[in-house]
Amino acid sequence: MNLFLVLTFLFFTGSLIGWGLEVFWRKFFSRNNPAHKWINPGFLTGPYLPLYGLSLCLLFVLSMIDVSFIEGAWLRKLFLFALMAACITAVEYVAGLIFITGMHIKLWDYSRNRGNIKGIICPQYSFYWMVLSALYYFLIHPAILDWLYWFTNHLSFCLVVGYFYGVMTLDLCYTFNLSAKIREFAREKEIAVHYENLKSELCRRNEELKEKGNFLFAFSAKSPLKERMRDIFERLESQRK
């Protein structure tokens, strides 16, 4: 089977499932969301997280590597899961660093977690990636070929996947336009904007002013984004004093 087609399907699947996991995690378990509000995670507006899609593609490729040089079945599995977790952590670190240094945006923040590096990665979440890697290996990977054969035999579903990539491309253009405004504001204030907190505050502001918007479309409102960010920044600064 064509590897590109396989990875295309896995990226689609991982992005959607990862978004669902993050929505529920941030609603019920995240320390950065003490009010337990619904928050649209990630950089893009739509219900998908490309980082999870890329991670699922990585897990698929890594599951096929030969680790027979390690003696003992369980040691081989542990090595493989540790390798998977390390690769996902590396992707997470590179992505987080690009956004912080290049765009002055923090998509997530592990600063409260022990052993964190620049608030981008930490041992706790690397352990979670290891657990998810094991779940993938035992529960998902064995069924992937069946899913892929089903996918290739149902051309109508291929249109759904194609539609997904088309929408995500438009979403990228829209979000990069937003991020340019956020970066300009961050440089002006000499800060790194916490993306999740910004979305949460924008939703709160929309509710207070009874403007349209919900947790998916936190940035949609009548007033300009820069003006709303300035209001939020000034209010938070006055609360700290």
C-alpha cells in the first residue's frame, strides 16, 4: 500500500482524535484551567491538532523498526515505547520553541510541572506519551491495516479526508493572519502570549459584552483583536497590582 496514502489517513485520524483528547483534558484535568471551561486547544481554529497527527504517523513508522538486538520481549517493548515517547517529546519541544521564539506565542505551558524545560516539555508529559505509545502499539496498531484497506475501498471517504485537508489549509491562512497580530502585540508589550489563556479571556470578554463567539471561535467578535488584547492585558495588569 502507498506509504503516502497511509500517512495521509493517519495524520487525519490522529489530528481529530488528539483534539478530542486535549479538549477533555483541559476541561477536567488541566492546572492551567482552574475554572474548568471548555477551551479550543492548539493553534488552529478547527477541531484538529496537527501535532497529534504527526505523532501518530511517527508511532506508525517507529512500530515497524527492528529491535531484535535487545534480549527479552518486555525489554524490547519498553525500549520501543521509550523511543516513541522521546521522539514525540522532541517534536513537541521543536514546535513549542518555534512558536515561542518566532511568534512570541506559548501554545502550552508546563512551567508548573517539575523538571520542565522552558515550559515546553517535562518528564510528566513524556511519561504520558510513553503510556499513549503503549496503548497505540497494543490496541491501535494491529487494526490499522484493516482500517487502511477499508479506507482505500471506500472512495467516498477519501473525499472526506480531502475536504479535511482543504479546510485545514484555509484555517492555516486565517490563523497565521491572527498570529501576525498577536506577535505584533507581544513584541510591543515584550511578552510571550499564552495562547490558551488568551482564548479563555477572549471568550470571557465576549460573554461579558454579549458578543458572538464560543470556545471554538474565541477570536470572532466585532471589535479589533488588538484592541481586545490590550483591554485584557490592562485588566490583568491591574489585578496583579
